[in-house]
Amino acid sequence: MEVKLTIKRVPTVLSNYQEEGGGAGCGRNCLGDCCLPASKLPLYAFKASNQNKFAQEDGLPTDFFLNSLLLGQWEDRMAQGLFRYDVTACETKVIPGELGFVAQLNEGRHLKKRPTEFRVDRVLQPFHSAKFNFTKVGQEEVLFRFENGGGDSSYFLANVPNTESSHPPSVVAINVSPIEYGHVLLIPRVLDRLPQRIDPESFLLALHMAAEAASPYFRLGYNSLGAFATINHLHFQAYYLSVPFPVEKAPTKKIPLAKCELKSGVKVSKLMNFPVRGLVFERGNTLKDLGDVVTNACIWLQDNNVPFNVLISDSGQKIFIFPQCYAEKQALGEVSQDLLDTQVNPAVWEISGHIVLKRRADFEEASEASAWRLLAEVSLSEERFEEVKACIFQGTGLTESDEEDETNEESPYASSSSAPVASSHIPEGCLVLQ
Amino acid sequence: MESSGGAPPAEERRLLAASLTARYSDWVLEELDELPGSFLLTDPAMSGHPIVYASRGLASLTGYRPRDVLGRNARLFQGAATDRAAVAGVRDAVRCQRAHQVAILNYRRDGAPHWVLLHVAPVFHAHDGRVLHFLAVQVPIAAAPRRRAAPCRRPPVFAACREEARVEEELPCASHAGEAFVDIDKRGLEAGEPRVASGCDKEKALSTANSIFSALNRYSKLTGLVVCGKRCDSAGIPALSSSLNLSLGRIKQSFVLTDRHLPDMPVVYASDAFLSLTGYSREEILGCNCRFLNGPGTSLEVLEEINRNICCEQACTVHLLNYRKDGLAFPDLLHVSPIRNASGKVAFHVWVHLDESIKHDFNGLSPEVWQLGAVGAVRVAVRSLSASGSLLRPSQ
């Protein structure tokens, strides 16, 4: 007899339209077929090739996408009062320790726990129009469309009718419950009503967004169903945090691949000395090469019902995959009550080391040890992880070679081998020392 | 990046020289050449934190001629037996941008180890708090065993440690200067007993450092810079951390930051674009209240509206008439907003100005959104500032 697993938790509200009656149909200027094609949105069309990352002569300034467009529009929505709270009024600190977990206190309003809208034991579930999805979001929550311009330079148009486009519109919307300043949602092909599952084209869109932002402090993340995705409508999240994530500082150990697979140029490593086990994918001859390898791995996980989270960091050059099992443990009653009481749902940001706490006592007492303890519950066991890793390799056609492992003990921040991003155009704020 | 040996190529030498002559007049090199003692100037803004100047006295102490060390990182003086803790102390001082003295084992060019008192100090731009260079003075410590010297009192002229970071150090790809003087280069001989610097050695180091500052100041006035050994207060206001200045410096819009917690809510930061817009120099306005922009045509009601919003910690956008230094009025689209730091409390107010009489191209964005981009960028920069004004640190 199949037991359907669900858990009760306080739902994260991503849109002001999420908790309404949910009735569609309109006059509300939403993102559905009723309104979107008939309206206009700003459009940011990114360059098709990523070869020349630096100053485009006649093109947009390199910090335009992140600083002017995204942050400017976000601040505009703040001024309009669209967010549920001012995230900059939430106290934040870096927890002393090796890894430097970032803790934030957001006491918020006391919300009732409800059963999640869908079962947590299936990673792939069909899209349900009746449930909340992003076509129901009002256009005021949308900042701009984000699509491939097909050319050598990126360009921006303030007001484009949505009917005139060679691509189905993909949009960037605000997250009305932001974790940090600039927290947005990337919704690929919103009208196609895709369920929360990774596909190559959508993942590549997310990589392009990371590349356009061109800042190591602007990351994108993905949560599968069963790994604390809130809504079963394909979306990525992104925000700006001007300190390194703990996971970005953790050492990695390269997994040598058989020579014939190296033509994509992708390097795969295992994350070391971190509470959640994960795989790290880097380099790649092109963004697409990297994206395709990662997408294949995710597709294997989805098809085999392993919940997982993905972090896109370092301007799209470094991608982490974390298979996890917390929700299932929670549903089976295997998680200790004190961890449950913190109400932390370990999705991609928490796993990466950015943890929002709802009780002041938890915030004051937050320590690297307590963060580690929580995240360790999320991780697959070593045995299970190795199994999954082997299956991923098999399923994606990668072969681990027999060569001696090269251990790369350095933290990624110490290595100087990444692409030479010119410091002069990085638009981020104050940075922090290790 | 270190050159393999011999003088760096011509282009590199030009860049290294420019590090000094861009900030000070050309005569500064001659003046520095007149000073006795063995010392270096390094530029933390250049890749690898290279030595940009080395004194004539370097050769007699270390066996290196200036051209042997230009362009290289100062770690070249260290060797196998150099105490790592001492090196870490220097590195930490460089990162925290404070002065530091330590007795350390260095190696001459021929590989012979010798003890020196190393005195490292930042050279700050007097007004915006940027670190322009580091100076490093080496004073030889004599061999004779002596009583334990009195604990070194940090010379009062140098500021206490502030936990600021250089922006460039954080880029994952940059092999930059956080590792300023560090790195053990395997070179042979063992050290003898650790040595202790005498009071006389310390005074000598200090006096050399002061002479360097005097020389830099004498010649910096010619190009409009003023430098000093501590982060200077302009008109009595505490200077912003240099890293905050660095990130704010990247924001292209015309804006100032004011601090409501200080008397008369003075300007604590002004962007270059603001200075161009209004015609004032930074020195003239830091520490002053924004009312210097107002004039006879400025609406009092609008000013009152701004004040009301400031008091309730709310943002507002207004149109008003403001005045440049030369008396010319301009229609100003002004957005004022409270900015919070990591503690969640309001630390500053940002005032973003836009001259509405000029046609601007914002690449398709509306002027309002363009302005708000500045506000967002300021928020992000200030958010990583803790309540004490220092940056959030990931460890310790």
C-alpha cells in the first residue's frame, strides 16, 4: 500500500497573490494567457555568446544588469510596498567559525503551519492549474523579461509588447518574502506552465542570468519538490549577498574522468569538509557544455526520485548539486524536535550556509556547530551518496577514471585559476576577508 | 606575480613608477632617494601587491638593489626559518590596514639570514580614507644578547586596527595582495636565537617612517593629494571604512550619504558624480549639512517634507531647485532614503540627485529607476557593515 508522505510547515509566500482564493480570470493584469500577451514588459535580451565578458563597446555597461536594472527595479517595488517586510531591517551576522555561516533573524509574523500543497515523496509531480502558480502573479511583481537576444551584445528595451517575441516570455519577478536584498524569481517560459523540473533550456537560462550579473555575490538556486520547493511551477531563485557562502569556501576533491569525456571541458569534484555531501561542476568549454552536464545529472535525480538542490555560483562558472533526504526524514518522524522547532527548511540557501532564523534565541545562540548539526541531517549518508553519484555518472555517460585522485585542498577562493574577471566592473558591495 | 630575476621590463617599470608619480609629483622619487635607511613602498591596488619603490639603503642591508625588487612582492625577503606567526602578524596588519612592528628573520640576497625590525604602516588618502600604499621599514637588530625589551607601545600616530577589507582580495580569481608579505620561499639556513629589537631600533624605524610621510606630503600637495599615517577625520567626523568607500566609489550616480546620528546630520560620503554635478570638492562638503545646496529658490515646503520623511525613516522622491557652487540653479530630482546596516538599524541616509535640465541616456531605464539603482547598490554595500562600523567577518 502506498503511503503518501506530507509534512506540515509554514509555507513560504513568494507572491502576494499566493494566498488568495486562487481563482484565475482576470482584469488583474496577471501573467496568464488572459493578460500577458496583451501587455508590455521591459525586456532584457542577453547576448547569445559569452565569449567577450568585458566591456561591450556600444553595448550596455557591464554593471547595468545587476546594479541598474535589477536592483533599481527591486528598490522601486520596495517603494511601492510590495514586499511583506523590509529585509534590510533584519539583523544579520556571520557566525564565527571556519566556514562562516550567515545567520539572519527574521521574526516575521506568526504564520500557521499548513500541510504542504503536495506530497514530499515525489520529485516529479504534474502541474496543477488549480494550485497557485506564477501565471496568477500580478505584473507589478514582475521586473522584466529575460531572454536570449541572439546577438553578440546584450540590450534592454523598456517596453516591449509580449506578443512580439520570438521566444515564449521568461520573466524575473520579485520574491515578496525576500531572504536578502534583491531576491528574485526567474520563471522560464511562464506561459508553458512547466512543473518544477530541470530541463536543458531552462537551466541554461539560469546560467545566462548568473553570467549577465557577472558578480560572484549574485547566485541562483533551485529546489526540487521534496527538497523544499514551494511551488510546483518551474522557477529558480536569485539574490545578492556580499559575503562568500560557506559552501563556496569548502574544499573540493576532483573526480578524475576518463579522457574521452573531457571534451566538454567540465570538471567534476566532490565537496569535502561540509555537512551536506554534494557534487561540484565547473569550467566547461561553453556555458552550454557546463549546463548540459549538470542538467543530465539533475534529470537522473528527478527520474529516480531523489530530491535535490542546485546552487549556481561564481557567475555561472561553478555549480553545486546537493541530493537530500530531510523532508522524507521529517515525514517519517526521524528528525529531532529541537531541529524542527527552529522551523528552518533546509533548501538551497540554507544548505549553502545562509540561514534565516525565526526566534531570537536561535539567532543569538547560533553557532557553527548548531548549523552543521542541522545541515548534517539534510545530507545523504556517505554510502547512499556514493551510490547516487555512481548512478549519476552511469546515467549521464561519465566515467570515473582510474587515475590517482588529485586532491585540491585549497578553498575555491584561494585558487587563482578561475576566469580573470576584471575587478573594475564588479558591482558588488563591501566584501569580507577570510 | 614575480619577475624571475633582474629588472622588470620597461612597461612594468613605468607602471610601478606611475604608482607613485600619479599620486605625488615626480620629485617625490628624488626626495625619497635622499632619505637614509632601508625601506620600501608597496601598492596594494596593483596585482600581487608589488614593491613600487625601494630606497638606496636597501642594498647595504639586504644585498638587493632597488631594481632587483621592484615589481615583486615583499615576501621575497622571507625564507625557510622565518617565523610563520610573525609573518601572519604582518599579513593581518596589512589586511586590517594598521601599523605593525615585529622583529623578523629575513634573508639577504646571498641567502644569509639576518634579523630586522620590520615596521609596516599604511599610507592613507587624507580625505576618502583609501590606502594608497604601504611603507615597510627594515632596521637591523644587533646580535648581542640583551634583556627582554619593554613591550612595544604602538606609536600613537597610527590608527587602531579597523577590520576593513580590500575589495580586490575577495575576488575568487584574484591572486591579490591579501597574502601581502607572506609565503615561505624555501631558502636554506637556520636562524639563531630569536632577537628582540631595542628601543633605539624602534625609534629609528619610526623616524624613518615619519620622514617618508613628510616627503610624500610635501610632494603630494602639488597634485592635490594629502596623505597621512592615520585615517583622518574631516571636520571631526569619523571617516567611513575604506572598503565601504571603495564599493560606494563604483556607483555612478550622483549621491551623498549623511549620518543622522551626528550633530547637524553631516555628509559623510559624496560620489564623484555629485562633485561634478555641484562643482564642490570633497573637502568642502564632507562634514557639512546638505543645506549648502539650497538657495533662494529652494522650496521650504519641500525641505520640510524631506525632513518629515527622514524623521519617520521613510523614503521620498521630490523635485526641488538646488544650486551649484557657482550659484547656478538646477531642477533636482531628489530621492532620499534611509539605509540600514547589518544590525537592521538605520545607519545613513542616501540622497540621490539628478539634474532634470539635462537630457540623459539611461539605456532605456526611467530616470526614477536609474536613481533607485543607486539606492539599491548603496543598500547592498552598507548592509554588510556591522553596527560597529566594521565589516562582517566570516571567521574570527
